[in-house]
Amino acid sequence: MDLSVSGVGVIDKAMAIIRAVEAAPSTLADLVAATGIQRATCHRLATALEKHGTLRRDDRGRFELGPSLIGLGRIAEQRLPLAAHAGAVLETLRDRTGESTQLFVRERSIRRCVAGAESEHGLRTIVPVGAALSMDAGSAAAVLRDGLPLVGSVEEREPGVASVSAAVRDAAGRVIAAISVSGPIDRMTRDPKGRFGPSVEQAARALEAMV
């Protein structure tokens, strides 16, 4: 796992541990294997996160996400109304296309996934809510970076994956988010914009009407 995200080592390592636990309840050995952090450091950080309520132990002694995240998540959702409204729109888009859907916003030099709905296919694109991705590649990056209305991409960010994204704009016409559909090229085809563009644009307009 690449731990260098913010350049602040202890924060990056703590977040790597949280992300590992997000994926599955984890023993200390699981955390070491998932993050590559030395065992003593991993133990020290995980137990510190436990004291803050960010992690907890389940009845088998494994680390799990902690109760303090529940309240923080609710506050974050309230302060980011776009994400709060996006759930139903993303689920409808997922059901219409059969593929995973995401909502991205720009944060300086990255784009962050603030909401999503996963495809029910076994082979699917998974972008965890909260994930920070590059602004250098991918259809959502192009929408957020260049202000384009609708963009398709094929294998820009990851081999075998295609996506199409549409701009979500505020009342002044500024791009405030990108709504996306992504999945394997076999289903998305090499023309994801032609295949799913109209559905993604319709979802973007529906979200704009809510905020």
C-alpha cells in the first residue's frame, strides 16, 4: 500500500490503518499485512485510534470501525448536502446502467469520491467513499479540471476500465461535482460516452435540481 498521501507520515499511516479496517475487521497481523507498517508502529497507532473511538474491538478482538465515526459521518453529510442528496440519484443511475456510479468533488489537487453505488456484477469498479484520486487521469478528473460537460475515458486510470462523467453545476453555472459511471470495458465498451452518456447527463440534471 502506498502510504505517502499527505506527506505527514503519522497521519498517512493512521489513515491507511482505518482504510484497512474499512475493508474488513482486522487483527493486528492483518493490519501489518495490508499496510506494510511495522508491527510495533501499527499496534501503537491502532490502539491510539481505539482510544479516540475511531476504532474498536469486536468480540473476537479484531479491530473494527469505531463509534466516533458515526457522528462525524453524519456531521460531514449535513455539511456536504450534495453528497446527502446524491444517494438516490446514484442508485437510480446504477440500476439503469448496471454499473458502479460515483460522485466526485475537487479538493485542490485531488478529486474525492463523496458518494457511490456499487454494481451488482461480480466484476465491477469499486471506488470507496472518501477515496482521493488523481486529477491527471479519468473522465471525472477532466470534468472537474477542465469544466467539460461530458467526458468518456478508456483505460486512462486503470487497465481494463472505462468511464463516463458529466458535470454537476450550481445555479451560477460553476462545476461543483462530477457524476460518473465506471466499469469493465467489456460492458462499458470503448465508447462509454456513447453507451451511457445520456443516462449520466440525466442523473446530473436530477442532482442539480435537488441542490
